Amino acid sequence: MSAEAALQHTEQPSVWAGGVSPFGVSWQKLMMWIFILSDAFIFGSFLVSYATSRASVGAWVDTGKVFALHVGGSEIPLLLIAIMTFILVSSSGTMALAVANAYERRKKQTVYYLFLTMLLGLTFVGCQAYEWTHLIVDYGVRPWWNPFGPPQFGAYFFTLTGFHGLHVLSGVIYLGLIARQVAKGVYDRRGSYANVEIAGLYWHFVDLIWVFIFTMFYLF
């Protein structure tokens, strides 16, 4: 290797050198991944604490009865929770369609699927508001007390579902801002719809967290 070639080789920038795209992705996407990772640790800590507390108290609340809905004189366990789960999982599909249309730069279709995702998100939050109201008003559930069993149940219910619901509501607002930018043609002028994909990363993360909450808190 000549001295000139060796000099060129040593002067090649490292991926650790920073810049506008340190890991082959935009800084916006990288920051979103860092946020998702840090948020996953928070949710993970809540779920581990819940699992530890539940294992230590022995008998736990029968969530199937607590969250049952009465339909036609019959009590259907976890019906509302199942509907909420279906709504949120469906919103992942509409978000994926929004991203797919954004890749093709189809502005109208992208806005349509973003608004459909927002509508499903708001429906989920509405169901959660009904769930909270039902437990607080009808049963008197509080973070420090409940009539069903161990007092920790109320604290973990409000913490897990409340923190997640806040993420869903924040996501709806976030998607609304992205949809507004798409409708105004901002991303057409930039020549990139990457921000739609980044918003999709957040929304899919929120949906995934709900799967863990649904499985650990409601089913077991």
C-alpha cells in the first residue's frame, strides 16, 4: 500500500464520529430509538415490580370478574379489555398502511390512515376512561384501597394503565401534528416522509407495551 493510499485509509470517518447520520440512520430516528429504549426500561420496571408484588401477596384479584361486562344478562369476563386490545392492535395495521403510503408519497392516503389511527387511539382512550370511571365511581377503587383484594391492585392498575394511556394520548397528538405536516405538503417539499415512519415507531412501541400489560396484568 502506497503512502498516499495509507493516508486516505486512515482519514476515513468512523461511525462513532457523529455527524448527521452516525449509524446509517437520521438523527431523528436514532433519538426515537433511544427514547423507546429508555421508555421500555420504565415500563419494564413497573411490570417487574408488579410481578414481584403479586408473587409476594399470595391470593390476587380475580381480574376476569372485576373487568367483566354484563351483556344480555350474562357476565362476559374481560370483554371490554379484549375490545380495547383489538382496537389498539388494529391501529398498528392502519399505522403500517400510513407508513407504506408515505414511502410511495401518496399524501391523501397517508393522511387518511393517520387519521384512522388517531381515531382508533382516541377510541381506546375513551374505553379506558370508561373503565376508570366504572372502577372509581361504582366500586370505589383507589390507589391505596379496593374492595376486591390486596390494596396493591389499585396502585398498579392506575399506574400501568394510566401511564400507558398517557402514551396513547400523546401519540394521538403526535400523529395529528404529523398528519398536518403531510397535508400541508411539508414532506413533499423536503423530499422525504421519514417523519411518518418515525412516528410509526413510537405508535408500534405503545401497542407492543399494551400487549405486555394485557398479558401480565389482566390475563394472569
